[in-house]
Amino acid sequence: MTAHPSGHVAEAFEAQRDRLRAVAYRVLGSHADAEDVVQEAWMRLVRQDEATIGNLAGWLTTVVGRISLDLLRSRRARPETDYEEEFGHLVVTADDGPTPDEQVALADSVGLALLIVLDSLTPSERLAFVLHDMFAVPFQDIGQILGRSTDATKMVASRARRKIQAKDRPAGAGREHREVVQAFGAAALSGDFEALLRVLDPNVKLTVDTSDGVVVTLGATKVAAGARMFSGEVARQRPVLVNGVPGHMSWSPDGTPLSLIAFTVREGRIAGIHIVVDPAKLASIHLPARDREA
């Protein structure tokens, strides 16, 4: 039993860290939990005899999968995660325009909306779907985590896939999603009330995080009226990606973040808008630096 992994193993772990974090995040839907899982995987590696590890990447994936599965199962005893409360953990990156098709598909697969759909699955279904369909982990390896045969694991993953396909999956970060968000910005900027109603879902939910608390507005008519009121703010926004999904952000002249807007699109319409103007909330989000005038 080694007290500390060798330098080679430690370097190999660091090379795997981003992938392991991505696996844990897609399984758990929480960046904070994902970080904890990866740290726990490192601690288990520290206690593991290196000679017993034939494939470090596979071993780490199995460990992360098992820890994540335990966390998912423990959640059943308490309320499910409110993904709006996870907003502070979302990653915001610069949006330099349409991405290649394969990158669009990846962005769609990790979007906030898909996490909400995954939350409807059982822990075993969610783990099997994420590991196999998103990370191409063999069913035999997933079965070892679940304690099931390879054939039984295939059935679990297939059941998860059918459930997800039965859901009204959002448009994601593809070309249609981008066009809808752009149409919203143009309509808000011009104050075109009718155009706003066309792009908003009738039951759209607008959530605004301010320093005085959270303000929620429901319904396309009320949200459209509000959108016309902050058209000046929209004009100062620049495109960004929020967990791979198109959004908007603005900065003050000194580079301090002023606001962030994230969108949820379903069936070609905006079903949710989340605006953050609370400085404390903005400070808690991983934000890109302003590299040009907004």
C-alpha cells in the first residue's frame, strides 16, 4: 500500500481531472458535487496500491461512477436539486459564433435542460446513460459499478434512453436555439411587443437575481412587457455561452460584470430566462473577462 501515488500517477490523474469532473457533473448535475467526487477519487487513489491498477483511466472512471451513484441514491431521501439554485455554479464562456456540428451536439448534451431531464431517471438509469451514451464506457464496466450483468446494464441504459426520448427535449445549443435567442434580443431592442410574444413560450418564467432578492415573472405578456423595459440593457450585452447554451452578458467600463442572461429554449420558443444582476451572485460565477466593448 503506497502512502502517496508516484509522480507519474499524479500527473496521469491531473490529465484525467477535467474528464472525471465532466463525468461527475453530468451524472450529478452539480459542479460543487462533481468537484467533491473528483477529490474523493484522488483520496482513494492515494490509498490504492498502484500495482493493482492496470488501466488508470478506467479505474478512475469506475471510482467516480460509484461515488456519484452513491450520491444519487442518497438524494432520494431528500428533495431533488433545484437547478436554478445551481446557477451560481454554471460556467460562462465567450461565444464566438456558431460552432461546428459536432461541438453543437456536445454543447447540447451538457446543457442545463438535459440535466433536468436526466433528473427524472433512476440513479442506475442516469449513470448507465451518462457513462455509455456520453462517454462511451463499455456496458461491462458500467455493470461492475451497478452490480449487474452486461445484458442487464444494456437494458437499464435502453430504458433510460427511451425515457429521455419521450421527454420534450429542448432545442439545446444548436442553430435553432441560437436563432431564437437572437430573435429575442432583436425584438427586445426594437421594443416589438408582438415579436416578443412570438418568440416566448406562453408559460415562460423570468427569474431575476438582484441584491434585494429574487423576482419571478410568469407568462409571455408580462415577460414581453418587461423585456421592452430593459431593451437598453440588451443593447449593451454581448453573446456568451452558459454551460454551452447561448446567453448574454454585460460589463461596466472598468470590466466589472454587470449582468448575465441565460435562456432555456423548448420547441422553438424561450421557456425560461434567468437574469443575474446581483454583484455577489455574479462574483460566484466563473465568468470570462471582457475582451472587447460590449
